[in-house]
Amino acid sequence: MKYLLMMQFPLKEWKTSRIDLWPPEDIKTHMAFLNRFNQELIDAGEFVRTEGLAGPEKFKVVRAKPDGSPAVTDGPFAESKEVLAGYWAIDVETEARALALAARASAAPGPGGKPLNMAIEVHPVMFSKGDDM
């Protein structure tokens, strides 16, 4: 079954705690963890895709106007508490495996090597390109 593991970052901390503001050695340690984690997924045949996303200053929210044209606003909304920082698409045998992988991703090292313990949302994928609907 396919899942999205979605990395959530606290919006209130974005301007002061995002990764590009960390000491270089902490960035290196964090990226090494992510590279090892991704390679383990590849080796296990569970890796589908992963991407880090641009920060909230680049987000846009689009809604269709009654005439079908786009109404575009900057995002996320002020009441948002977290932003989507990145995700993994995985293909695993069980939900338990998806949850275990999410816990490992959550514990990625942050500044000073301390585990980030960031929220990782686990979403089952209902259908993918090529699936019969």
C-alpha cells in the first residue's frame, strides 16, 4: 500500500529555525541522515519519491472563481500552525511499517544533533496514476 509521509514544520518557528539557518555541521548531519534513510527505503524496495518543499513565503493558495479563473492568494493562511516542509511517497506492505518509518523520519537530527521530533502526517494513498478508479 502506498502512503505519503508528510513532514510538518511549525510555522511560528519558520523564520528563526528553518534548516538554512542551522550551523553547517548540523545541516550536514541532518542531510546525511536523510540520505541514509532514503537509501534504506530504496534498498527495501519501498521508496517511491521524496521532495523538500520551498518555504511558506513562496506558497500560493488557488481557488476557482465562479467564472473558472484562478483566485490566487499568498499562503499559508494566518491561522495555520504548521507548513508542509517535504514528503516521502512510500510503498510498504503494512500501515505498521509506514508508521515505523514516520517515527524514524520524525527523529531526524536537528541543531546540535538533537532529534527534531517533528510531526509526520501519514496519509494512505487512495489511488495513483494508472490505477483503475
